[in-house]
Amino acid sequence: MKKNIMILLTKLSNGGAEKAATILAENLSKKYNVYLVVYDNSIQDYETNVKIIDLHTKITNKNYIKKIINVFKRIWLVKKYKKQLNIDVTISLLTTPNLINVLTKGKDKTIVSIRNNLKRKKWIEDKVNSFAMKKADKIVTVSKEMRDFYITHNKINKNKIVAINNICKLSEINEKIKNNEILKYNEIFNGNVIISLGRHIKQKGQWHLIRAFSKIAKENKEYKLVIFGRGKKKEYLQNLINSLSLNEQVYLLDFVKNPYIYLKKSKFLVTASLFEGCSNTILEAMACGIPVIATDCDYGNREILAPNFLNKEKVKEYKKEEFGILVPEQDEKYYDVKEPLTKEEIELYKAIKELIENEELRKHYQEKSMERIQDFQENVDKWIECIEETNN
């Protein structure tokens, strides 16, 4: 008899964890009965054939009374569905789903998935996740460096916590690349494009990328920078673009459900994140066979691009690693257009410039991307192994 698996998260729109949950659900559904339970599914960006249960508890950050009421409502509903569906294992992603998962534990086993760098989160989020990790039957992090940190920082038993990188199914991405839909932004992508994907939030550090590219734009009018996403920093980013007179070379475009057709038409990907867990964006770029430039931030980027040099000193200058180029961590300051580039932004500029000018290097990293992505094909099996171990 198939086991019943619940995957609990906030929503199915505009986010790395949400995308990861959808991919996980699709792949686990080939072996188990899988149910995706979400707080609010009024906006769904990620399509799935898995059964979705919408709790209809809208996410709010302003009305604290409603926020508290929703927490209790979610606890009651999740507990009800766990019992009604005879759930064997519940997997949760992100802070409040992790909390609700362990608080509603019945006969099911609980797995909490830590997706991001809690060192960079608010104090309360760190405390909530620490509580959830201690109460859960199993913990899954998305990178080895994260796993090591939580073993030390949260004093987690190393046998209870496992690192499983994000799933990246090359065959599924290749099918989406073959999609014959007319490119909405075909005119922009007819030229030389540097692409970046990610929500317009502070974590993604996209203003550093725009500032670094402003120096490229002065030297090379043939290249464009395209940043796909949504988020509360979009107005700030657009104002920065306007102030730097980059409207004809830098484009902020909305979230797209099929980024692969655009990745495939791009020269390379750049991500300037201040912190990460395991970047879906980098894996997707590699699956599309394009080179990657990424910040050497906590965590995950080094693990993907330089897996043989984990726990080494972070780069101070841009460095050509085995599977891509690492650039120094950017600071978190918002800069006025008149302020000069920081030394870290200059290193980012240098890395972009070299990859633009060095066609041989681009071809080298195209091949290395396709080589590296093969290492992420077995992550579904690792999840299955984790579920079976937890359920025994």
C-alpha cells in the first residue's frame, strides 16, 4: 500500500521554496499518495498534477490579530487533514509551516525542511525554526554547509539532519525548453542578454548587479541585463535604472512560469544574492547549459560552483572556480546613484566583463554547467530514502 505524504507550505507562487515544493511533490507522487497543503492558493504560479488542499487562510503581515487567528485556524485544519487523509509523513517548508507541522504531529512522522540561512533571518524566525528542528523526527537542509551550521549552532544530532540539494530534473526542463510558445519578450532576447532570476527583495541584492552592469553598459552597448521577478523592491530597482539612464539596456520583467526558454537564449546568468540556501536559479541555468556568476555568500553557491572547496575562506576577488565564477559577497547598503561602485561591485563588474569578452571561457563553462547538473539528478532518491528512514 502506498504511503500518504503531506507537503505543507504557505503558497504556490513566486518563490524558490514554493517551486521546490511543487517539484518535490510531482516527483514523490510517482511512488506515494501526495497532498500539497497550502495556506492560500488564490495565486498559483507553479502548475502541478498533485492534489492541492487550500486552507483559505490568507497570508497577512499587517493585521496581527488576524495573523494570530490564522495560526490557530491552520493548526486545526492541518491536524484535521492529517487524520482524515491518514498521513504517514508530513514534510514542511519554511518557518511557520515547520512550526505547524510539529505542533500538529499525530501518528505521522514529521520532516522539516530548512530552505534558507537562518543567521540572516529575524530573531523570532530563528527561535521558531530551532523549536521545530528539535521537535521534528527529521531535518532536511538544502546544502551541506547549512547542515554543518545547524549541527553546531542548534546542537542538532547529526544523525537527525541530512543535506539534500534542490531537485533539478534535466529531462523535465528539456521538455519545457522545447515549448513552441511565442516568446513574450522576443525582441529583447534577440540580442546579447545577461539574465538574472529572483524576487525583487533585499536578499537577492539586485541593485548591486545593476550598479556593476552600469559600468559594462558604458563600454558595451550590445549587451542587455534582464532581471525576472516580482517583489517590494521593484520600484527602488526601477528608480535606480532610471537614474543611471539604463532604460535601454536593463529590463525588470515580471515573473515567468517557463524561465527555461529565456535562460537558453541568454549568454550567462548572474546572481548577486546576499544569502541563499541552494539556488534554484543556478541549477536551472546549468540545466539550460549557460555559464554562471554568483556571489560567494552563505550558503549553497560555493557548494554548486566549487564543491571541492567547501569551508574555505571566501573570495575577496572574483575567482574562476571549477563550475562557474564566484565573486565576493556584496554588502547590504542601498546606494545613491552618485556613489561610486564598491570594491565588491567592481569585482562583479570584472567577472561580467571577462565572461563577455572571453568566448572560450563561456564555452568552457557551458560544458561545465552541463557536467555539474548531472550531480543533481538523484536528489529525488535521497528524499525517498529520507522518508523511508523516518517512517520506519
